[in-house]
Amino acid sequence: MSANAPAHHQALAKSHRVVFVVTQAAVDFVKPAKLDDPLAVSVQLESLGKVRCVFTQEIRREDDLLV
């Protein structure tokens, strides 16, 4: 998470009256990451409703799926 992530959340809440609250999280660990591994994190919106949205995230090290 970047150092200015809280500022982004505050700006989103102020400008769009939107606040994200995590109510459930599930993780399937496939392979371990090591300290200093360069990782790529991707996020995809799976579904969007009036009061609920579901995201899928992947964490990869080059071509290896880790999470």
C-alpha cells in the first residue's frame, strides 16, 4: 500500500460519498513470496450492486501465481 493510500480513501469519501469496508476476505495461498521479491498485484471487479461489490485479486511473481 502506498504511503498516501489513506489520502486517496479520504478524497474518494469526500468527493463521491463512497467508503469501502471489507466485510469478508478469503485467500488461497498457492506459492510463498520471499522478502524483496518483485510482485505484481491485480484487481478485477467481479460484481457491482447498489451496496455491494466483489473484487478478485491476484498476486504474481513474474509468471508464477502466488495468491
